[in-house]
Amino acid sequence: MNLAELLSAIERYDYWVYGLLLLYCLGKTGPLPMLAAFAAAMGALHLGALLTVTLLGTIGGGQIRFATGRFAAPWICKKFPGLAAWLALASAGVERYSLRVLLSYRFVKGAFSLVSIGAGASLLPWTRHLLLDGIGAFIWIGTMVGIGWTFGTMGAALDPRWAAYLGLALLVASIATFALAGNRIKRHLQPLAERILQERQAGKTGNAAPKQVDARASVGVAD
């Protein structure tokens, strides 16, 4: 199947594509919106519908994870003890750097669930999370769709094949870069994550009220 045939199939089954995009953005923050924007620039999808479903998906995914962290963080840490330190790190990071973290974490591969659930396990008010996470969702979708649309526009003006090849090359390079950087960051942050978990299990949560700490902040305390 060449590029023209692929775009034709996307246009023919556009409602299924929108549904796939919605589910995809509920589940992760990968490059599919960028590729969909490329197809939209080539006329296979409607830009407004694309923006709507991807925004709804990523905002909904963030809120579902936040609710999971708020109500089920102790159970998650008991069931999956290997995640406890990382959820504690995410929780502490959101409490201290909520603005910077929630506006940017979607750009880090593998951080969507970790940070969103950690935010739910933190002392961050839900309304503040909804506001900041929503802004972060707009920034991420705007960036992804903007890049894909730019490549698609270039392809329409020049040769679609070259734009597609360049986009694929950038996608592969970004995946490799994120994987390597993620491993290095994980090794660097492992001791910090374990220390924060130990502090929270010991009840060392700074100036937070004890009742709040017991209810939400102490990720993994309930044994």
C-alpha cells in the first residue's frame, strides 16, 4: 500500500480513525496525533475533529489516572511494590513543581500514567490539577498536531513521499532518543525515588497536616 492508498483508506474510515485516536490518547502520549495531523494536512481527516478527539482523550486519560491515584494509590503500591518508589517521586514532584511538571510531562515517554497517578496520590487539589493538566494537554496536542500539519503542508507543496519519509525518520529518532534518555534518567532518579518513599512511609511529609498525609500523600504507607 502506497501513501496515496493509505490516505484514501483513512479518509474512507475516518470515524473509526477518530475513535482510535480517542482511545489512543486516553491510554498514552505517543506520536499518533502527529501522524494523524499529517493525514489531515493531506485532506484525509478534518483538523477540527482531530483536535477535539485528541484533546478529549488526553484530558480524560489524565483525569482518570488522577482519580485512580487519589482513591487507589495504597492498593497499587501493595499490588505492584516496584512502582511505589516511582509514585512517591511523582507525587513529591507534583507537590513541589506542579506548574512545570503538569505542563510538560506528556512530552516524556512513559510519564503519562506515572505522573498522573502520582498527582492523584499527592496533596494537590483536584481543581488545580484539572486546570494545569488541561493547559498541558493543549500544549502537547498543539505541538504534536502542529508538527504533523507542518510536514503534511510541506508534503502537499513538494512531494508527499519525502515529507512522509522525513516524518518517519524523525519518529524513529525520537523514540530511540526517549528510550536512551529515559534509561539514564531512571538510573539517576532511582536513589531519590527510594529515599522519598522511605520518608513518606515514615510520615515525613513536610508541613502537610497529618490527616491529609494519611489519606493521600503517603504513597505506599498502607501495608
